[in-house]
Amino acid sequence: MQSGWLSHMTHGELFLLLASLALYLYTRLTHLTVFPIYFFCDEAIHGVLARDLVANGFRDSNGVWLPPYFQNAGMWNLSLSVYLHAFSILLFGFDRSIWFTRATSVFASVLAPLGIAALLRFGYHDRRWWLGILVICAMPAWFIHSRTAFETVLMVACYAGFLAAYMAYRYYDDRWIAAAILFGAATFYSYANGQGVMLVSGTLLFLSDIRYHLSRPPQRLWLALGMFALTLVPLIRFRWLQPNATVEHLRTLHSYWLKPLPLTEKIERFVTIYAQGLDPRYWFWPNTMDLDRHRFPDSGHFPLFLLPFVLIGLAICLWRWRESIYRLPIGALLAAPFSSALVGIAVTRALAMVIPATLLAVIGASFLIERLPHRWQRLVTLLFGLTFAFSSLVMLRTAVLGGPLWFRDYGLYGMQYGAQQLFAETIPDLLARDSQTTLRVSTTWANNPNSFVDFFLTPAQRRRIELITIDAYLYQRRDLDRQRDVFIMTAAEFDRAQQSGKFIMMPPEQIIPYPDGSPGFYVVRLEYVPTIDEILAAERAERATLVEEPLVIGGHELIIAHSRLDIGSITDLFDGDPHTLARGLEANPLVIELRFPHPLPISAVELMLGTMELDLTVTVTNPDGETHAFHQPYHELPPDPTVTFDFPQPLLATNLRLDIFQRGVGEPAHIHVREVRWR
């Protein structure tokens, strides 16, 4: 290839670059707080962590200086994205606005269209390189997510920079290897799934171009190895600080790799999910596999009209695979779904697919245009560009005007609508009205509403907020002052409180509607009915009644008596699979009683539980009717702990009773149990 990497652009090319980027930024920044209609906890947490990092002299909550990773809802999966927002805060200060947080991500995302344009312009010497910016601009999957502050956006942008830098290293100046390594490291540390993307991409590029790498001057090779070693330091440091983080992350995501399955079945699952991530039907046709908040209705993640061009581009790359530049999109294509295949396909995990898809689409379109008579080529190219630009503008208008009504599930498993409406608008106003007001805010509508409290509210405001559901008041009497306490609850909670017969409820002071006009949240005051103590006492007596079920465990027929469950069944506790679980409906302690038809010698009990602090009481009844009770507290446990209680000596048991009390929680308490075993 030619050596014009640093040659100046023509005035026409500069105009096309600036115009395309202007369209990209316009379609990303316009009405940024209106669409997506949610502001997710995974967006807010970046600003919160970055603000605290800057305030603490770049130490995390554990005192670690320049921490390699940060926790999000118990998972160590944030890294470079927090530093990006910290840099923004250093420049502009902390802004409690959705627009500022998302705009930081948008400007970082510009690296994606720039990387694609550089690849097409200098790697493929395509005169229509600017189409790459317009094509990615018109991708629905990229449109949605590049308007958010999700860390996957930064990962994809850095990945485009990595591919462009690698192309420059391979074809122009091998000093670009430094930029390629830095962008590769940025991809790796931007998002957990970027690790798999770089593992596959780096391996394929190293092997496919190994002759070129080894032919470089020794000093260049040592530079590359030294830089690569430096980029591994944060990972090594993190593994030393948190040796079990990766396993716990996969466990939290319920990865099949941690299930007690044969290796052949795990490999089969991986291949199936990986193939799904390469399947055009997943990308170009509408699907319901992804959550509503991550997709357009009645549309694929990529425009269907791009599919023929992508396939033609892929065919060209396969035909010319001996040239490194044509192996590049194939490697990126193979790398994109790798991490997602470890758990399950999801567009956020495989979003890097937008980079090879855009490259292949432009390669294919350019190939077809080149086959036209010369006098038609410029006109057809212009029509292509106008089509993509118009599609982007239509997509923006459609999303802003129609997006709020696309999907009508606005709750936890849908859009999780309400962060801006509650924490940026309603709650500050309510707190300002009366200095004595304490707000009890529902937690049932969002994954991690704590991040919204920290993001939107001042320290003084936070002290007057409690995140709690009305259920905590339904099953246990709590202090309740109608003059001071104001509840913000979902419509479902409001109905549940009304129908319980336990409260005298004042007319709602405010109803915050969902976008479709239906009631979303109620602002209400209430107090207990005079007979609340008698009602709660009767319910406690009913909860103490155990449910009896026959069960065969390890060839032994026995009776299991247990507290009522609302998720799973009692068989899930004895199936040998820690990924299945049963959840207690209300009782605390949760009781599990095993009644053996024939005495069994028992020396220990092992429980696999959901994350909690607990007190465990184990009661053994022997054939003579004598009981032996043992009590053991457990605290500072890791997530999803396994606790083992060893008896002082083996006991012959006809009855084994476990009382699992979750500390710091009253009733109702949804106690999670994964496995129960005895030796």
C-alpha cells in the first residue's frame, strides 16, 4: 500500500469529515435527556464513583490509590470509564445532570466513527471513507447506546481506535504499535466484555501477521513487549487485590461455566451462543431476546438494507484474506460475540459488532459502486450518503417523539423509568417544601436506586431519604408519623397498601405519571389502622406454620417441612446445582426441617446462601427424642457465601431443623437458599 498516511486531506475530504461528524454529534446530543427515556443506575454510578475518586485523592472507598477496577452493585466491572468521568469532573466540576454525564460518553464515542473513517481512508484507500461515519450513525444499536453513559460505548470506541492504530502500524509506520497497544489496553479496561474482545482480536492479529511482527527491528519489538507488560500491571494488581473477582462476576451473571455440567455440554453451549452472536438474524431482524430498553421495536440492531452490502464485504474480505487489511474485519467479527458467549447473548455485551459490520457494509457498497459507469459513481455515492444521513435524522425524530410509548413496561423488568422524574424533579421539591419531611422512596422499580440518591442529591438531602418498600411496613410495625413521613411508591405498591387493610391512607399529594399517562408513582402519607397489632400477630402465627412436602434425597425418602416460598421450590435446595435457588416469601428466620424415616448419623451441615449476614440455629433430634441445639452467627461473608457448621461429634438424627435468620432485616425477609447438604 501507499505511504501517504500523514498526507493532508483535500478541502473536499475535510468538509465531508466535518459534516459527517457534525451529523453524528447532532443525532447523539439532541434531546439527550429525553431518549433513552430511562437514566439507568449503570449510568449514574460512573459519575458517583468518579466524584468520590477525585474527592478522595484518587483513592477508592477501600483506600486503594488509582484502583484498577471499581464495584458496581457488587461486581468489579468498572475501570477506565470511571477515570473518563473523573477527567471530565476535573475539567468542568461535578454536574448532577443527565445531559452532562451522557455527553461525556457521547464525546468519547466519537472515536468509533473516526476510527472507522481512518481505516477506510488510509487502510482500504476507499474514496467513500466518509460513508463509514454515516453508516455507524444509522445503526439502531449504536444510536441507542451511544446516547447513554454505559461503559460498553467507551469499549467500542476504544476498539475502533485500536483497529485503526494497528492498521497504521501494519502499513505505515511500526511506531504506531505504541498507540495500538494503548488503545487495546483501553478496550480491555473499559468494559468487562472488552477483555474477551481483545483476547480474541489480539491473538488472531498476532498469529496472522507473525512474520511481519518478527521482522521488525529488535528495539521496536522490545518497545512493544515493554508497553504490553506495563498494560498488564493494573490487571495483575487487581488479581492480587481481588483474586476471586472473575469467578464471582460470572457467578453473579449465572454463567453456565460455573454450573455442575459436563465439559462437553459447556463447550456445546458456548458454541451455540457464540454462533448466535454471529447469526445475521440476531442483528438484522427484530428480536425479543434483548431487554426492551436495549432495542428498537420492529427493527433489528442493524438496518436490514445493509445486510447485502455486509455479506458482499465479507465475501471480498474472505477472497482477499491473504492481505492483512482484509483479515482485520474478519478478526473483529469473530471477536465481538466471544465474551457474550460465556454467559448469554446480549447486545450490550456484543456491541463491538458495530465496527466490523460498518466496515464490511462500506467495503461491499464501494465494491458495487465501482462496478457502475464512472459518470454514475459520484451520484450513487451521494445518494448512499444522503440515505444514511436521512435515516439517522428520521431515527432521531422517531425515538424522541415515539420512544416513550414503544414499550409500556416501565418497571424493573422493562424501562426502569423514573430516575429523572423522581430524583431530579420531585424529591428535591418535596424536601424543600418542609424541612421536617422524611421521604420513604420505593426500591422496586430499579436495579440499584442507591446510585440515584448519590448522583442527584446533596449530602443534606440524602440524610432525609430512606430507600424502602411499603412491604417493610406491611408485615412489621414500624415508626410511622403521618406529619413527617412521605412515601413515594409505585402504583402496584399503592394498590397493595390500599388492599391490605392495614393503613389509613390520605389522598395522594401527587401522582407522577408514566409516559403513557398511567399512574407511575404515588406521593402519599399514611398511618396504621387502630387494630394493626392484632392483624400483624395473626399473620405472624400463619407464617410460622410450615409447609410439608415428601422428597427423595440421595435414595432416602423423607419429609421436608419449610417456611413458605415465593420463588423456586424446595427441590431446588437439594438438586446439586448452586445456580438454582428457593426464596422465602416472608419468614425470618426461614425454617427448613428434615424429618428422616430412619435415623441418620450427621456430622456437619453445609448451606449455600444468597448474600447476607446471618445467625444459624441447628437443632438435631435423636431417636430417643432428645434435642441438641447449636447457634452460630456469621458476618462479613463474601457474596453468595457457603457456610459449614460442624457438630462437636456426629449425632444420630431423626429430625434436623435449620433456622436461618437474616441479620439486620425484620419481616418480610426474602431469604435466598441455593443448596442444603449434610454429611
